[in-house]
Amino acid sequence: MRTHRKFLLGLGTALALGAVALLLRGPRAEATPLPKLRPFAAVVLATPHDAEASRAEVRRIQVNAEGTAQKDALLGDVALPPGGVARGVLEKDDAAWVVADDDVRSDFGAALYRVKGGTTTKVASGVLHASRPLRTDSGALYIERGTPGTAPDAEEARAGLLREDTLTVDRVEGTSLRTVYRTHGYATHLAGALPGQLVVYRVEPTRTAGSYGSVASVVLVDEASGSSRTVAEVPPFARDFSVQGSALFFDDRDAVDSGRWHVMRLDLGTGTLDVVTSRALAAPAVLATAEGIAVTAEGTGGLVFSSSATTRVHDTRTFAPLGAGFYAPLDAVPGQGTVVANFTPPRGYDVLVAMDPQGAAVRLSGADERLELLGVVGTNGGAR
Amino acid sequence: MRLAPPERRERLAPPERRERLATTAALVLGAWAISGAAHAYCPSYTPAQTAGGKNCDVEPALGKNPAVADWSAIFLKVSGGKASWGTEGPDIGTMGKGCGKPTPTTQVPARFPCHVLEAIAMQESGWRQFCVPDAPAASVGAKERTIVSFDCGYGIGQVTSGMRKGETATFDRARVASDPTYNLATGTRILRDKWAATRCVGDNDPGLVEDWYTAIWAYNGLAYSNNPNNPNLKAGRGPYNPKNGGAYAYQERVLGWMEFPPTAAHWPALAPAYPDRGEIGSAGSPPALSEPSCASPTSCAQKRTTHTSECRAVASDAGVEEDAGNVGPFSPDDDSGPGTRRTDDDPPPADDGGCGCGTSGSRAGTGFGVALGAVGVLLLRRIGRRRKPR
């Protein structure tokens, strides 16, 4: 009997304490609706998480009015050797151009494929490994090709020389190619386009007495004539290029301090270089869009949206919807401000995520595959 | 064509739900990871098939590819250099040790960190000296024989030097095609030559995995494609995980293999340090580099220490199944791999249960989720071990 009373007493005390705890919590906060992304489609290359993966699917993912993402259409696929890399661009929302490795042992062992309606057609070979075709606003398509040079001997290597290759920028015209720019050096990277002109990031060796260095420059190449003009020399660490208006945005190392990285804005008309923002220890990635710029945040990560695409970041909002890690902005939905970024977590696999300056976000990647973005399409078209 | 039914993906969930999803994903991925990978890539070009092109000069040899445990014994032998391999490999010169930072340069017998050899061989050939050809078309249907790439790369080390018509070799070319140990030793000799032809990394200690960074780059070719500042490589890339893929420099792939071995039977995971990419690029080929200390190829915000690496002694009954290991999606989270050189700033090593092997395992979280994941993966590993070895 005494035990029974003790039990009831204990039960009553526990209920009372529970009630007090609920009261102390206060009223439940009103549920705030999460912001939703506006509808758009992303076209991706999907490769399974498998070191021996032998194909990549070209697939469309639709983000619908509820802000969720779902697989939409399979456009086709490309074959890959184990460890091979495939990248590409959209032709339209139902067709893509893909550069995929034929043989991973050759720097120019990739090929250009056109993928549409379940059919994959090989268009060109001798394409640079891991390069991405460039499609201009006028619809022209350009690729990077080349042939490897002779390997430096031991003395040249110790003096600082890398293998010098013959490099070309070729325009795809139906099933044939037309070389519009040719050079000899380390890299002719397709950085962007202005009307009638290609923006090329070129890296080539320099020779001084007894040693070799390298110089990087931004070059404008006339699409029709192939004539070229050097706009500016930059430190040879530049990457993540995007053109907005008449300016080229990219990130690069400081010219002197090897531990300092900048987002740069280069006026392609005047050659004026400005630092937009800077980071220590790790380089940011940047994307300039019509709505502003998106740039990797300092420290533990996230993406900074800035409404300004001039020479300084201001009015910024930072979001990290998948937590700490590196967010590399890749492409933006025209007219929406939505950016698709590749998220690299501290551990684990890459994730493709769409996010906007209002804080809405949706994960595009499944758990079992890696996605490489080819481009995005807004509700009113405008494949990029 | 349409995919039916469409796979829906939910909007980002609250943290607790994401944690549950992550645990589930870890289990699913763990299950996937232990299923083993099929090796489907096996070119085997003959001299006739490359005539007028690369002009390979040695016929592929028939043979049976060694099992993983047999390869481990071969790596143990070859990593010790000439004194260890004797007549089973070619002659090899001494190599420089020390770069005046502070060790003065001296010549020492060539020896190699085991992880460097194992990971290069995985990147080059998937540890294949022999396989059943699947390319070129004219070779399909032939019996298991030497893997020979279109560029006359032979065997596990994909030795190309001296293997083409008109080239002279100071080693036995037929044995490069037919003998796994000889092939690996020949590849190792080429790697030693790359060490000699490139500038110092750190204090140029051949015992440190990380000091081989530039020599590994050169093993593939001193080309700009392997410059970590090549803009075609993935932005903000972490250590290369072969199952994640993406555009990486050759030497980054090799270092990534060290951290993400195909199975635990291949080698214990080792999380190497990377050089600061800000130091690479102002010249053409890599300049003398500081001792690598970055936790990823693109960021030095987190640090790692350097590592030594010895090959594991091979048990006499080492009948290890190829799919016996667990390579989950998460990397070891510190430098607890073999031979880690710790500094006072390092966190204490994770408790590995006293095995001291520092092999892979998920350390991506704490508490119930990880415990559940571990139980699930262990259970699945047991299931996986019942499968027939490939």
C-alpha cells in the first residue's frame, strides 16, 4: 500500500514538472513558411558514385511551383572510361553539347558529343580533357583542342618548363570545325564572350636567363577574323570566369601574397582591373549575373549574394543551406536571381543545390550520383 | 523519353530530419560501398594494332592477374628498392635526400613510401598487369593478357618509356610485359627519375608521402593539365574521392586514392597533406615548395601533417576477399593514417581500438546516428563477405 502511494506521488510530481516545463517554453512560435524557389529547369550530367562508372546521363531536373525538384526527362547519355570527366553546355532545353573523355591517358583524349532525343553523336575528337564548350549568345559553339608538345627534359624541368602544347580554339560548324585562334603554350581557356568576340584566358611560358616562368593574360579574339588583342596580364591563378556587360569577373591570387585571393573585375574595354572582394587562405568562386554577383563566403562557407556587380560587394546576404562547406556558384536562372551551385562538404560527396537571395533552396542531387551542371532554363526559356 | 514515375526530391528539411536522412544515406552508401567495383576497362593493344600510330614494340603476354594479397606482397618487395627486389627488377640509381631545409642533400638508396606506389598503380591500371581485353575491338575475345594502353603503357605501372619501336631501354622490355614484379619495379625506377628531375617539396625527404607531390605530377607528365591552378579543374575541390569523381589533377587523384582505398584490403586509408596551390603557378613547372600542410588541394584553411608509409607485412594465409572493406562516403577526419607525424597543434588521435592501423571509417558524426550507421555497416559487411570473391 505504501509502495502504491509512493508511485502515485511520484507520478503526480512528474506530471506537475512536465506542465511547468511546457509553460516555461512559452507559446509555440508561429510557423514561418519557408521561401520557395521559382520554377526552372536544370540540365545535368549524372554519374553514379562509382570509381568505375562507364556512362553519364544527360538529364533534366524540374524545380516546380512547390519549390521541389524532380527528375523530368532523360535526354541521352555519353560513355566514359573509368575516372573519365564529362562537362558541357546546353544547346536548348532538350539538347546539350558534352565534352567527355575518350581516353583518360591523353590530355587531348576527349571528344565533343551532341546529345538530343536519346541520340548521342560524336562531333569532334582531340578535345582538351575536362574542358567545357562555350556557347555564345548568338548560338555559336567553341571548343578547346590541341596536340601535346615534347616533354621537357630533366634540365628544362628543373629550370621550370612545362610541356608546351599546340592549342586551338575551334568553332563548331555543323560537323566540321574552323580554327579561329591558335597559339603555343600552356592554356587557352574559353572564359566568355562579348558580341562578336571571344574572351580567352591564355597561359604561356616566359624565358629568362636560365629559368622559365609563366605569364597569364586575358585576350579578346574576333570571331570572324581571328585577330586578337591582349586586354590585361593577370597572375596565373585565375579561374571561375563570367562576363557581365563589358566586364569579366574571376577569382585570382594576389600578385605578391601567395595566401591572399581576390575576386576581380576586369573592364574588357579599358583593361582596368579592380578588386571586388578578398579572402585569406582559400580562393572564393564567383559568378556574375544580371542581378548581381554570387561569391563564396569567407570562413566556414556559404554563398554571398550581392546586388552589386560593380567594383565592390555591398547589400550582401549570406546563405549556407547545406551547412558548412564550399559553395561554388555555377549558373543563374535568367531574371530570377536563382543560382545553382556545387556544394563540397567537409566530408562526403558533392551536392548540386539551387538557392536564391531570399534564402530559398533545393537540393538537386540524389544520394547516389554526382551531378555536373550543363545549364539552366527559366520558365520563359532562355537556356544558358 | 520520360522517366516514370518521376523521382521527387524534397525541399531542404529541418536539421533533425536532415540528420536522419544523412544516417540513412550513410547506411545506403555504406551498403553500396562494400559491394565492390567491377573492373571493366582493359585495353590490350598489340604492336600491329598501333603500327603507324604510337608503334608499340612488345607483344602483350598471357598471364593471370595477382590477387590483392599477392599484390601487397609485391608492393612490399618493390618499395624496398634494389636491395629488396634483387634480380626481380631492373637496376636503379640512388636518390637525393634533403634540400637544406635543414637537411643537407645526400644520396641514399632508392626506397619508396608504400602508399605512393599503391595509389599510383591504382590510378594507372587499377592494379592490373593482366586482364581480359575489352578494347580495341580486334582484341576482344582474347585470353587474359597484359593491359596495354593505346599509348603503349604496359602493365600495372603503365610503363611507356622504352616500349615503342625505335626506343632503347635499359631494362628487359619483355619482362615489363610479362612479370608483375618487374613491371612495378620498372615503374618505380621511372618515378625515381622523376624525383631527380623535379625540384624539392619541403625538405625533400623520400620517406614522406607528401614530398613526392611533384614527382607524382611528373610521372604523368609535366603538363599544365596537372597544374592545380588549371581553371578546368573543379572549384573548391576537396580531396579526390574516386567514387565522387570530377576534374582533378593527376597527382591529386593519386593522393585521393590514398585517402579512399578501393577496399581496406588494399591499404589503410591515409589522409595526405597538400601543398599550397598559391605557391604553384608563377613558374611553369612546380617551383621548390614548402612542406605540404593543407587539408585540401584548394584550401589551406584546415591543416594536415605529413606522413611516412611502410608496406604492411603480408600474412601467410592472406586470402583476403577484394570486397572485404568499407569505403564509406566520409573521409578520415584527421591525420590518423599510418606514420602520421603529429605536431603539438594537432588534435589527439582518434581511438582506433588499439589496432594502430588507422583505416577508414565514418567519423562524420557522433552519438546514435553514427552508432546505428556502424552497426548497419558492420551487418552489411558481414553480408557482403558471404559473396563469392571476384
